[in-house]
Amino acid sequence: MYGVPPLPASSRNSPLFLCFSHLRWNFVYQRPQHLMSRAAREYRVFFVEEPLIEDTGASHFRLEQQPGSITVATPILPRGLSESEIVDAQRQLVDGLVAECGPVEVSWYYTPMALEFSAHIVPDLCVYDCMDELSAFRGASPRLLANEQELFEKADLVFTGGVSIFEAKRSRHASVYAFPSSVDQAHFNKARRLDAAEPAVQADIPRPRVGFFGVIDERMDIDLVEGLARIRPDLQFVIIGPVVKIDPGTLPILPNIHWLGSQDYQALPDFISGWDVGFMPFARNEATRFISPTKTPEFLAAGVPVVSTAIADVVRPYGDHSLVAIASTPEQMSAAIDEYCQMPREPWRQRVDRYLGGMSWDVTWRDMHKLMQPDRASQVPASVPKASASAVVGQAHV
């Protein structure tokens, strides 16, 4: 009925895993992609995205097979549907998918809004991976908080994307576990190679370079970026990532700010290898109150020192361990950049490597999957805080 793409013989009988995401698979490669790629080693994963409205005669899923056992399922809906009709159309599509591929062993939610068309599905296990406080993001639905409460009631397990959000959510469910952002060290370690290829779009930018990669939205302090660039015309600021939810026309245009747009995840180490310092100019607002930036350990694994504003999940633990410099103003960030540019790099990298230790998305998924087992009460990894625990360290570090 839906033309589900064929899978490798080894995964055709794998249990069905439905992931409902507000982030598109081909947007920015981050937590959902890392975890679902690992889940697909044991499950047949359907990554259900938010709908696209197109000139089409009937609602349908656009299915795209990813490497391994992941199928991205994008609802394609005709124009002119009411809000309730959009929900009904998605419910019918998901029901058809389950009828063809079910039963559902795991329902995994990144967005509580998906409950409006999937709450009736009864999986063996329901997981809410609460990676962000979505209700604080620009354009959030007024129904999101009510849907989240329903999801807390439906979920068997709740994982959080950082320590701050764990502390905010742990009283709302009996089984909340903190899994802060992890890192693919092998991938980002490539930035340390002396022979890393210089991407053509960056090659002609003078040095020293200060770099950022990630989504550019209301979480970036645009005034801080502009103020820093103005007082430091000798530095070149390389900024990689898509611009969403804000007017691109509000971005500062200066000779030493280079907006390079989206770049492939596989190419990021080549860009980072040409940066002298990284910076994370996050705004201090409700949208950033609980974030745990994945790019923090990624910068460190790449061997590039990074300066950040005082985001709670960056200050603790990275700032507390003197691995990331914390700054609030253009002047403070400028001074920290100078200090890092002059700092002997190798002793710092050795401290970074000791700290990152065995941190990896493989370890994160392994510990999550242990908790997903029927005997999960006996599977809690010692380094993962549970809702009732007093410790708030997501992974053990050396």
C-alpha cells in the first residue's frame, strides 16, 4: 500500500520502531540522527517527519530509505486542509503504515505534537526523548504543553537531552533519565589532521578564523556576533548553518563575517580544521535556558578551543573543568579568543581527551537500550541519573 522500501535480509524481521520528530532527517545531523542510526541496528525504524503541503491529489507518505534500517516517512498533504483535517490525514497515514508493517514495538517521541495523530497507537514501549524545551521556541503551538503532559502520562520512559532539562522535568514522571549531548569522536577527530582538505568556500578567508556551526535562529545572539566582529576587524568569523525562524535580513553584514550556509555533516571536520577558535554566541533567553549544545563536545573532539556564553549545560560541566571559556560581552569574548589563540594547544587537547574519555553516541544508545528492556529496573547504568537521584552527571568522566 505504501511501497515500503525493501530492507536488507538481516533486518526484514526486525521489530517496528516509530520515531516522531519535529526535526527533518536531512536538516542538521544531530541527536535524533545519531540515536536512530544506532537504533536501526536492532529495529526497523520509521522516522516520521512533520507534513509538507504540496499540490497533490491525495495524502500520502513520501518514503526515503536511509542506510541501514531507517525509512524517512514524510506526510505529503494537499493544500486547503483545515487544522483538524491535517491531523486526521496524518492519523490515517500512520494507521496504514502500522497495518502494513506493524505491530509497533517502540514509539519514540521528539515532539508531543505528534500525539494528536498517534496517541491511539499502543506500542510495547513508549519513550519521550525530551531534547529541548520546545514550548519556549519561537512559533511553538499553544497546545504543546497540554500535549506534553499527555505524553508524560503515556510514556514508559523519559530521556532528557541535558542536565538542566532533566532537573526541570524529573518531578513529572517516575522514570526520567538524563542523557546529555554526546559526540562522534572519530568523526570530529578528523579535524586534527594536518593534511585536512580546505573546503573551497573557506579557502580564501584570511586567518585567524573564529567559527560556528549549527542552526541560526532565535537562540543566536546576533547583537553579540555583530559587536564582536566590529571590535575585532582582525578576526574572520566563519558561520555555518541554515537560517530558520528569523529574517535573514537581520543578520549583520560585515567584511569579516562569512555566512556560509548549510554544509554537509561529513565535511564539518574539514571546515573546523581551518579554525583557530570556535565560538558559541548563544542568546540568554527562554529558548536557550535548557539547551545542551551538541557542538560543545564536537568542538572539543575536533581539538578546537571554544568560547561560549553562559549556557547552563555548557558552564556545567565544561566551563567548570576549564575546557570552555565563558564570556558574556564582546569584550570578554574577544579577550578569551586572544587567550586561546596564544595558548599551547597540545596540553589542552590532552585534558580534553581525558575528559571526553569513552563518551560516544554508541555508549549513550547502549545505556538507553538497557533501560528499554522489560527488566529495566535492574539495568540502570551507574553513571545515568534517574528522576529520584541527587546526582546530575549524565556520563562518567575521567
